[in-house]
Amino acid sequence: MTAYRCPLCGTVFEKAQATGCAGCAMARGCGAIACPNCGHEFAAIPEEA
């Protein structure tokens, strides 16, 4: 399982649970994800175990 931690609210989630980024012209292909809890968008860097 690849886990991500939201830097804003601290929620840990899998990429399948994330919503896609849609806030800018680069929305298709920038690799950003949005937290399913608070909606904060950030670079999809997996959390280290």
C-alpha cells in the first residue's frame, strides 16, 4: 500500500481515495492529488514507512 499524508490536516490515505487536482491549467498531468478529507491539493509524494 502506498500511503500519502496530507500536509494540512494530517489525514493518511491511499491514492485511490484521493480526488484529482483541478485548480489550474496544469490540472491534467501535474501529478498533484487532493486530500479526501479537507480537499488540500499537494504533490503526490508517498509517505515513508
